[in-house]
Amino acid sequence: MEKKYILDKDNTARKLRRLAFEIVERNYDEQQLFFAGIRQSGLTVAKLLAEQVMEISNIHVELVEVSLDKKYPVEVTLDREIGFNNQSILLIDDVANSGKTMLYALKPFLQFQPRKIQTLVLVERTHKTFPVQPDYVGLSVATTLEEHIYVELTDTEITGAYLI
């Protein structure tokens, strides 16, 4: 199958910068935000956004790693125990394909009473099978049911996104 690129490195950097400003604008009254990145790719997106949010605002960002098996997401774990009562959480992933991962990743936060939970994806696929609508979207793409979106990245940068 041929890769059809929808984002390159420069476009991705611009999307991330815009998302960082959106986060700051919608959370101007917050002193601290918890960025919960879904492992692997979502955590990289969360790290990059955290750097930018702290660079352009006085909001302190605390990173939390969310781990789950994306094919069978029954058990969802966090990398550390934190009380999320009255805290603001931003759940972050690279792509919303079906919405299933994002929905299950909310599970550990529901045992608390957070002030608010928001969701962010770098790329949103419009054909979702679960009722998840991200609050922040870098790029929304209409796809066929057979197409899937993949994000290329390293631990420190996102180099692109493509359809197959």
C-alpha cells in the first residue's frame, strides 16, 4: 500500500503551535494542567505540547503516561498515582481512528472528581465508531472505512502523518 502524506514535519510543527495557543486560551484561568499522554505516540505529542504551553504561558504542565493495549483496552494504567480531584486533565493521543482508545483511556480518571477533562488529538478521522469528539484537533480528515491514519515520530519530534 502506498503512503499518502497528510502532514509533513513543518505542517505538524505549525499544528502543534496552534494547539498550544488554543489550550492556553481555553485554560487561561488554570495554574496547572495534567497532560495525560496515551503511550507511545500520544505521550510524544503531550511532551511537545507541554513544552510549548509552558513556553507561551504561566501554566505549569504535569505529564502523566497512560498505558493500555489499543486492541484490547480492558486494563488501563497510569505511570504514577496522583489524586486528580479538582484537577484539570487533558487526555492526548496522536490519532482518533475509531475513538475506542480515547474512550477507554478516560477510565482511570473517572474514579476521581476532576474539575474538567478535555481531549486532544493531532489527527482526527471523521469515521469513528465510538462517541468521542475531541476538544482540540490538529487536523480532521475524511477517510474511507478501509483507510487508516498513522503518525511518524521519534521520542522528540513528529515527522509526519499519512493515510494507508
